[in-house]
Amino acid sequence: MPTNLMKMWCIALFSTVALASANGADDTIAHKVLALEAALPNRPNVEPELNYIIGEAVKAIGALQVDKIADEETRALATFQIIQDTLVHNGYYHQPGYYPSNLTDVLALPGHLFDCDTGSYIYISIAQRLDFPVAMVEIEVPGEPSGRGFGDHNFVRWTLSDGRKVDWDPNDQRRRWGDVEDGLYGYAWSENQLLGYVYFTRGIGWADITHHSEAIADYEQSIALFPEYPKARNNIAWLLSTKRELQSLGREADALAYAQEAVQLQPSPNQRDTLACAYAINGDFEKAVEVQLGVVRDEPADVFKRRLEMLQRDENCLGED
């Protein structure tokens, strides 16, 4: 089953307008995201709105002289608060249950509703203008079903010079405490890793409009930039195991290899469900059933049970959503 994203928010900032102008004005992560999203159909030009909201935050931080705050932790929290206040003042906020598919929509649509990752791009970009040590973090949300969503969440982190961390949740508009780093979750992403995630999300955009070859190309670019991230591998394996129009590519072995790698990185029911389908598309129904039995044991969702019954009839997953 493909993993969609539930999403992330990240990063913080601060400094002066002069410092902002010294840095690349159109080379932030949000500008790179918009450039990638522009390849999708019917994408309006929203760069002026992005430049406006970044500029407003930078001006507010400079006007309040946050750089004069001696204590770095206090400075980081003040910066996050000013960014939040600037966004709210300009109509940007998070509405629980609403998850825009891309940053372009956040900037283009009335209300500017963001979610964890699209909001994070804006936070990160303000931070980049001001050269602050801020990055994106992803954590697992306990109790979320596998389904199509990740069950994951993102927020921003300012790493202090002494190694301590100031985490801020743009969606909840408050400081976060106590998140644990476990190898897959809880650590600050590099810009390359974040760009890998951006390619992953654009891949989902292509898949949503059935441009599956373009989706696979983006997922593979995501893997190249962020090899530690399992979800792009999972989604390639899912497409190659379930889409009839891709069967002429003859990539069944690739489907299995990607699915096995995804499970090694993250053995969730969702990834193992994909692995079962990859075994099936390669004709190994005995192994497919064995894997799916474990999936159903760990998460007895109806969709997983139905897939098990199908695999037990030696039917592959072609045509599955």
C-alpha cells in the first residue's frame, strides 16, 4: 500500500533585513519547492506572495532586535514567536484535519491554511534568510493507522551552540518537549534530506494524477538525496506491483528489491503490505501470503484482510489502490 504523507513543519530564524539581503533572496527551500511544484499541471505563480511573507517576518524580527537577546535559547523562542505572530497576522494558520497537498496551494488559496510540512517550508526559508541553525524534524505519531497516511508529523528545531535543542510546532503554535531520536525519527534533517522529501512529495503529486512514470522518477531522486527515508522505496514498489500500465517496464525485480529495502528501514504494516504485493507480482504467492499474515496479525484492518484473501487465491495486486 502506498504511503502518503501526513506531514511536517519545521525551522526557525532571526536577524536583520541587511543580513537577509546578503543571502540569496530566491534560493530558500520554499523557493526550491515552488520551482519543483511548477512542473505539475496548473500551478499559478505564487512567488510574490512567498517573498512578501518571508520579508514581513524578517522585518519584524529585525524591528524587535531579537539579535540583541544574549541568551540563545530565549532568542530562539522569541524568533519562533515572532514568525508565528507574523504568519497569523497575515492570515496563515493551521486547521486540524486540513492537509494541503503542496506549498503552492497554501500561498495561492484564500486563508493560507498550512500543515506540518508546508508550514515548515516557510519557517525554514525565513531562517535561511537569516542564517539561523534551524532544520526540519519528523516524528512518528503513536496510534495512527497505516492506511495511506504516514502517521508522521514534522516540526522545526533550532539547535543551540551547546547542542541543546529548541523545538517548535508551527501547527500547535507552541514549544515541543520530549521527542526521542531513534534512528529513523526525531533528528534534524540536512537540506539534502529535506530536498529528498520534497521530491517524494512531488512524486505523490504525480501519482495522484496517474503520471506514474514521473512519480517513480521523483521517488528515485528522493532516494538519491535521502537514502535513509523508506517511504519513496515503498511507493515505487507499490506502483510497480499494482499499476497495469507499468508492467511493460519489466521491473518486477525492482519492485521486490525496493519493498525489501523499505521494510528493512521501517517494518511497518504498511511497508510489509507493499512487500507482500511485490512478492505476488514476482509470482511468489507463498511468500506473499506469509508476509500478509503477519500484517493482518499486527494490524487487522479490513483492507489488509481483503488483500490476504486475494493473495491466498494466488491473485496479485494489480488494480489495487
